[in-house]
Amino acid sequence: MLGLFQRKDRLIVHGKAPYNAEPPLDRLRAAFLTDQADFYVRSHGDIPDLDADSYRLIIDGMVATSLDLSLADLKERFAPVTVTAVMQCAGNRRADMLAVAPVSGDPWAPGAIGNAEWTGVRLAEVLRAAGLDAGGARHVAFESHDRIAHTDTRFGASIPLAKALAPETLLAFAMNGELLAPEHGHPLRVVVPGFAGIRSPKWLARITVQDHPSNNPMQADDYKLFPPDVTAETADPAHGITIEAMPLNSAICEPARGAALKAGRHAIRGYAIASDRAVARVDVSTDGGRSWAQARIDRDADAPYAWTFWEIERELTTGEHELAVRAWDSAGQTQPAAPDDTWNYKGYLSAAWHRVRVTVA
């Protein structure tokens, strides 16, 4: 595995403290499974340096017996499971909303996403081993070892109990057959397929079963979706929509925005994702959406939480072209045409048609 600084050198850095970065899109599209070195990094504070041998995980709250487990305990007591799933930041493609009006947060392009084989144990099995009180419990809260930047508060979040008990939700210690890298949560993280990455905490310290969502500021105050007339000054977290499942989305990875191409036939490639639904169709336009053609799609039917790759070849004549892509899911839903339609001051859930302008000579 590449060293930490070698991996960092491969990415487009949006912030150094906390460290936030994404891969170039052509490299993201190069492989169905995203290498750890090419996987986006979203941090809310410093990256903890944790020793796997001395690591402990606490499970408490509405359970019959609190547990204090080592990493070895988890591996010995519970069957290993591998799930192929996308991890995606709620701010993925925020740059498109930034082009409409100012937004807060890092200006992510479509690279704040990746697809990996996550190996670990099912969270449901660990909760049942602790004697889950399924009668009163409604939420599963997580506390991590990292501290939110400029505060003394540890990072925390929660998910509904039903998602915690879903077979795809894992406590993961490996990614694509390798131990997790420090920036990806070594030695243990949560993986909640289909949900925003904020619900999959890294550097996990504690799991608490409870009857209410986490009161951590990351859950109670941040990662809320507001209407376009709400500002940072007027936002009331109690009235925002808590971001959990991610929307249907797609992006053009090749050619790159602003590319200078020669006239002729060109391959246009990218990804699409529909959370727990299947991507049924991908349309591509070379004239800004006035006309469309269907792309070939490549998906793994056995991996419902993975992304779908798509590709099409089109003849591009001399001049400027606006390429655009839109996906359709198995429920017949598609993406909004413009980022203006879903703009919000935090720039979350940017999922309009992805557009790329190229010049052909």
C-alpha cells in the first residue's frame, strides 16, 4: 500500500486541516473498484493515529449486556462479510451549485465518491450479541475517536435502527482486500450503503442503542437539507431534512471539462448511482440537452449498492459542445435539469444533469 503522503499527492486537495480531497475523474472512472489511494477523503478534524492491537469498541445503551470488544474479538466472534458499495459525500458535485450562487463547504467536483469492496462484520450481529432491546430502541448512535475541527467534541452521528439491522450495514476493517488506510478509518469504521458518507463514521469508538437520534452537532445541526430561501442566518436545524439516503445521480468523467479535442468519434464515460434502486438507463447529450442517445451501462446485478458505469461513442464536429448526462432509475425517476432547481445554501445533494463543455477543432 502507498504511504500516506504518496496517497495524498494523488488527489485534488480542497483542504489541508481538516484534510479533504478527491481524485481526478479519469482515474476515478478507470476501475469499477476504487483503489484506496484514489478514494476521496472527507475529514472533519485531524486523522487519528490508532493502534489496531490496543483498539477497543464499546457497545452500550438499550442492550442487555454492554460489550467491550477488541478488533480480534470482532473477527473471531462474528462471520466476515464483504459488501460492494459506493461511499459518497453529501456534498458531492457541490461545485455545480456554487456556479449558481455561493454555498458553504468544499467545492467538490463529482469525485467525492468511490466504490469499494468493504469487509467486516454485520452491525446487526454485534447488536444482537449485546442483547438488543428491539422494543424501545429506534436509533443506533456512533461516536468516533476524531474531534470536530476547532472544538473538543468527538465526531458522532446516528442511523435509524432499521438501517442498522439491514444486512448490508457493516463494521468494516478492510477495503478492497486491504486493511483500512488511516484516512479511511483504520482500524474500524461503519459502512452504511446507500446513505451519505456522514452516516458511516470512521475511527469508531462507541456504538449506543437509543430511542432518539444522536445529539452530536454533526447529526443534530449539520447535514440538513433546507429550501432555497433559507440562509445560514435563518436556518433552524429542527426544520431541516436530515440527509440519509442519497439521490439518483450521474457524472461525466471523460472527457474532462474544458478539454480540447480533435473532430471525430469520441468515447464519453462516467458513472451513475441510484442508492438502493437500480440504474435503468443513462442518456447522454452532446448539444446541451436538446437531443439524447442512450449509453451502454455496465452494472453488477449482485451488488445493488455499487455504482453503474456507462459509456457511449459520439461524433463531435468542430466547435464548442456542451455534453450532458442524466440517469433514470428502476422507478422511472430521473435527475433535475439544472442545479438551480435544488440549490441550497449548504450545497448538499447536487444531482442535476452533469454538464461538461469541450472544444473541438
